[in-house]
Amino acid sequence: MKPAFVLKVDVDTHVGLRDGAPRLLELFARHGVRASWFVSMGPDRTGRAVARAFRQPGFLAKMLRSRAPSLYPLSTMLRGTLLPSVSIVASQPERLREIAAAGHEVGVHGFDHVRWHDALARLGLEEVRDELGRATELFASVVGRRPEGFAAPGWQCTGASLRVVDELGYRYRSDTRGRHPYRPCADGYLSSLPEVPTTLPTLDEVIGVAGRTPEELARAYDAWIQPEELNVHTIHTEVEGGPYLAQLDRLLARVAGALPVRTLGEVVAELPDSASLPVASVQPGTLPGRGGTVACQVSS
């Protein structure tokens, strides 16, 4: 792989698309970079994620360390519980078109983010087909074309989800945490599509561990970015598009002189055909600073 830095932007909430996305669009334009955006297409039910504090080891500690209540408005923290859920995309379709019109790559980040994150392992094949089919069709109706890239909410991946993404005609996926592009295999199913994993820790995993100020956090990423490799960095419209915008500004200024900033689609276009990619299994694993498990690349 050619050395590069990829910005993968996950949009998980209504307020993230409404408020965080415009801030990031302005920042990216100022730095002259394009990113790969993945948007949750269905309801914002973020309030239901609070239950993870009682189910997932380490989740509460991460919430406290990263000061999560300061990252998300109270209305978002209550969505789907004390406040009704709200549609992320259907209520503001023009925002999705604005991102695409600015020259960025736009893909699908599932339909119901909380359901996928918390229940994917229990969903049958038809349930996954319904979930992802709804997201794919809504994307096509809003943007005017089929999506090419898919990124799994919460880095949750099963054999059923691999199969359905393949069936729906996507060109690539970014579902896991790992080191290099590969063809993923889970639950006995080998995907026909390339997987480009997130390689760097996310900001919410390192806030309070690697520092808190924008300068401290940007310096920490200096040590993690590998100048001779492909570096995929997942950011969130609610975090880097909110209180930590200055940290991302500093990070992009540092990256500019060291690596080209590219989209996932550009990276995938230069990969060999899928049959020539290495195969790796996908297994649940834990990461420092993150509660619960995520899908991890496990080389054979």
C-alpha cells in the first residue's frame, strides 16, 4: 500500500449531522482535504446506549474519562428514552447532499446505529437484510445513486453482515479494527469485498490517557501515525466536529507535511483484485480505552 492518511468520518446522531458536519466541512475545505463520510441513515436513539454501562465492561469508565456528557447535548443523551427518537437523514436530507456536493465520499453507516451496535450478534440474516436494505434505499433516494462504501456501526461485524453488504452491491467495507486491507471472513463466510480497517485509536479512546488539550492529543497521534503505511483514522461529527475541532485542526496541520490525505475509495481503487488480497478472520476483541468488544482483524 502507498503511505497515506485517511479521514473516516462517522455520523452517529441527528445533531452530529446537523451541527458537527458543517464545522468539519469548513475545516476540511480550509486544509484542502477530502474525507470518507459514513452516515447512520435511520433513527437517532442514542439515549438507549446508556444501558451499555450495565452490560459492557469498561464502558462507564470510558464515558467518565472522556467526559461524554460534555461531548453530546442533553437532548442527544435522552433520544429514544425520555425524548422521542428523531430521523437523522430523513429530517435533513439536504445535509447529506451538501457533503457529497463538497467533493467528499459519502457512504452508509447502518440504519439504526444503536440496534446494530448492541444487537447485531443476535440478528438473523433476514433481519440484517431488512436493516441494511432500508439504509441503502434511503441513501439512494436522497443522494441519487447507490452507495459504494459501508462502515459498520461500532465496528460490529458478523458473517450475516458480511454477506448482506456483498449482496447489496457495495464496492468496499470498513467494518473492523486492524492494520492493512484484506478480505474478511466471519462465521464461515468469506466476503468478496475488500475491507479497509481503522488502524488508529479514536479520540474518545485516548482522551484523558494521552492528554486533554488539543496540542497534547495532536502530539500523541504523531507517535501512532506510521509514515510508511496506510493510516485510517475514524473521527466523529459529535466529537471532532464539536468540542475537539481544534485538536483535529492541529492534527491535519501536522499530517499535511508528512502524508497525502486520501479517501477510502481512492485507496480501494489502487488495491489488487479482491482474489489477490490476503484473507483474515474477523473476531471480537477488546481495545485499550474502549468498552465492550469490536470486530478485529486476526491474521491467519
